[in-house]
Amino acid sequence: MRAVNGLTARWAGTASGGTVFSATGVWPLLALLADAAGGAARTELAEAVGIAADEAAAAGRELLGALESMRGVDTALGLWTRRTLPVREDWAGGLPVDTFGVLSGDVTADKATLDAWAAQRTGGLIERMPAPLDEDTLLVLASALALRTRWLQPFEPGYLSATSGPWKDRHLAGLLRTTGLLDRIGVADTPAGAVTELKVLGTTGVDVHLLLGEERMSASQVLAAGVDVLARRHRAVPGEQLPYGEVGPGLNVRKVRCYSPTPPSLNVATVAFDFSAEHDLLQHPRLFGLDAARDDSRGHFPGISHHPLAVGSANQAATTAFTDKGFRAAAVTALSAIAGCAMPFERPAPRYVTTEIDAVFHRPFGFLAVHRTSRLVLAAGWVTEPEPFREDEEY
């Protein structure tokens, strides 16, 4: 899991603008290719996956098996080859039996087949296979990953309008909730700057960590810091240990007087989001270990076939949504009110004191979808375009 999260952190280093990606989706494919590669391609792929090439295929199969056992996570592996391409039995024998398909050479029919596989394996979240096919395509190796979870504690949907920053004066679909669990929020001091981390727990053991950095920090810095906190390279100070005042990005700890004993509370305001992204992995070939493998003047995968093969394309399509009910998407608005009285009267001073923490995600922020027990990052992204507030919807 550490090697996969390492690829997540390195991929995050290339992030700019709103995006979503899954290193967990691409890592097993790179691992399977590393095992079958030779020469410089083998060295580069092993470096990309973070383990020795002769151990990579077993590790890839182990990851796929672990994903299959996770509640709320669906995963699949697909391999399509032309009938004229002989595939080595020892390499194909390590793949699941339901993995194999045939490329007919009819580009339109093959595209329809692969698109149908992508839609079926993701429950309709991804409707097409992000693989450009043509008459020269001999092999397609693909993975599908879909995850869904509902919140243990839902948000209240409503309206949010930021008073500053990139979202200033925009009417956004907001999400609000209050909890007594102060350890759901924390602040980490990282070399790039302070990062506020909110953990939103799901019912399937998959949680979403929202990450708000200092305004000067880039998307890549915030996401990389989030992975470092997950790996415990940086400690996030939990809410109950935070001092009073503005203690982190979007985070304020207040002492509040009250008329009866009241436990501390964490008030969260964030935004709903729902967007997709596509990635051409060959734009960063060294990151994914595909620089040498894309050279079509020679073959690079003798472990797959004695026919010379090179990487012609490598793409990922990803989508995400965060809503009031679960991970698939949503937004935030925070309102406060005091009760009025029919007649004025002199009220005694409050006798009790409690602590309230306000966490507001009111400008672009990052997220990590994390399997709780293994701490594997299943998906990551950067939110720049939250969902707009729609007056015709009932909240």
C-alpha cells in the first residue's frame, strides 16, 4: 500500500486546476507490465511502482485481491488482444480467468465492446474506455475501480456564499453538520505550510479526507502534504488539543459561554462537488515509468509476447462526487441564529463555558478517498468548481 500511496503523492505533484485521479487504478497495470518488460522499460517501470520488477506482478495481483475484499469498492481487470497476437501462457496465467477478451480489428465494434465493459464495471460512472483504438492496436490492458460510501453522519444541504477568495459572492451548494467528535479535525504543520484535515467517515470503511492549505499553497503541495499526514510523516494535531483562536486554514477555535453544561462541538461547512477529469499518462512518462516503453522502434515486453510490443497510449478517465449523503458529491452553508423573546427581560450571565470549533472549506481544497484500515488512497483530487446552489431544489 505504501508504494501505491507513493505514486499518489508523485502524481499529486503534477496537479493543477480541478482534477480527480486514482493511482490505485493505474498501479496494478504498471506492475503487470514491469514483470513482463525488458531492458530500460523494465527498470523504469520498477522505479515507477516502487518495487523490484520480478516482484511486481505478484504485488499487482495482491492489490487487486485486496481491493475486491473492500466493502463499497468494485474493481476489475481486462485484457483484450488481437487473435494474431500470441500471448505467453505464463504471463496470462497470472491473470483472473474473466479478464480476457478479443479485439476483432473492427474499430467501431471493438470500441463499443470496451465502452460497455467500462460502464458495466463502474456501475455507469465511467461510460467509455479512455483508450484510443485503431487498426494498429494489438493489445489493451485496463483496470476499472469504483467506490461508493454513505456518511455515518449526513450533512445538512443548504446555501453557502464565500466572502473572499476565488469563490467570493458565488451562490454555492453548501453542506453543514455539527458533531461532538473533535478528533475528526486536525491541523498539520508541513514544510510547505499548514494544512487543515477533516475526516468524513463512511459506512463501508472508506473515508474522505478534506484538505485545506494556506492560500499560498498549490494543489500539489496540499495533496502531497495530505499523503504525508496519512503516512504519519507529519502529525495532525487533533481538535481537542488545539488552542483558541485561528489555528489553521479555515479553522477557528472559540470559547463560548452557555446557560447549561454543553459538550464541545465541531461545526463544519463545506461545498458539494461533482466533476470528472481525463489524464494522458504519456504527458508524464517518467512518472509512470513509460518513457522507454513508448519507443515503437523496438519491443519492450518479451514477457507478454515474442511479438515486439510498445506502449501506444496510456489514459485515465476519472469522476467524483461528494454530497450530503455520501461520497459521490455535495456543498456547504453555515448560518447561526438566536432565539427571540416575546417580552424583554434581564437574563443572568451564563454560568458555563464550552468550546466550539468552526471549520469552513470556502476556497479550493483537496481530498483523499482512503480505505480506513489499510490507509490506501483509492482516489484523490482538487476541487475548484463546487456545485452551484439551485433555488428550484428542495433543501
